[in-house]
Amino acid sequence: MTEAEIADWVRSLSKNERLILATYEGGTCMPESMQRYWNPKALESLVMQDVIRWTMAGYELTEDGVLLAGFIQQKEAQRNQRTAPVGKNDKTATGKQVRFGEPCPICETEIVKIKRETLQHIIDFLAPKFHSVSQRRIKGKSAFIPICPECDAYALGIEFAKGFPFIMKNGQESEIQRIVHLLWVTGKPFRSMGIENGCINSEE
């Protein structure tokens, strides 16, 4: 599979399915010590997709499963650089350096901005980890907060039918579902100037 195909497959997985693959620690056999964290329905779904198979030694990743797990772990490692859960972000963390309209220092995706009310709604109802928003931004009083749509895709609503709104460099307001096909793909980072063409192409 190409990296683009792997990225598309990963995007189609649920949060619980990705969590299972993220526990992969080398070799092909899944560690039994991690099974207590697995969601049974997610595990069954991965088996049906031929990502995981059952053997006498236990659950084992298929060839495709190894590729997916490796991709997920690589992305998680990139996002976890200098990050922490909300409330514990260091004032000098990456989130302090991200600037609206510029490339993210971690993934090079264009930084967008959200309203403070949107940030508070995310914190109140989802309480996710923020990878591109520092504690200083959260505690500040700015009306808008810069955020990376790739590093913080989950917070912006990638798991939900309707994502939270954000504003792009060209002033257009959008939601993450409109650009999701442009994320996590090497050589095709999200750029707001191409958002309309990207959305049209995704619907063909």
C-alpha cells in the first residue's frame, strides 16, 4: 500500500480501533497485557477487516496491520513531542510558538484559528489532549486561538458527524470534515488557498 492509502485506511478507523493498533509494541503478536484496554467491538471489526488475526500464540497483526500500526505510532510520536494533557501544558510548549496561517512546527499543516467559545466547548465536553494549544493560550484572553487541524483533529471533531468550526488564513470558516482528506498525507499538507478545490475533488 502507498502512504496515501494507509492514511485513508487509518482515517476510516474508529478511535477504539486506532487505540488497539497503537498498543502494538514490536513483532507481530499483540501483547496480552494490553488486551484489558481493548474494546471488543473494535477488536472484532479489525479482525473482520483482516488487520488482526487470531493464532495459537494470541492476536497477531496481519501484513496490513503492521503497516497501519506503524503509521499510527509514527503520527502519535510526532504529535506527542513536547505535549501534555490540557491543564499541564508547559508555557514553553509547541503551542506557544504556533502562529495563525503559518505551518505547524510538528507536521507542517497550516495553522487555523478557533474562537475562545469553541475552545471552551471542546474542553467542557470532550476534555481531549491538545497538541498544538499551550496552557498559556488556554488561560489567556484572546478571542481567537491558533490550532493545528492535523495535530488536534480529534479535538476539532474528526470523530463526530459535525466538527467544530475554525477560521482559515483566507478568512473562510470551515469544519474539519471538509479538509480531512488533505490531512496525514505526506506531500499534500492542508493549505487554505486550495480548500475549495480540495473539497470538490473529495466529492467526486
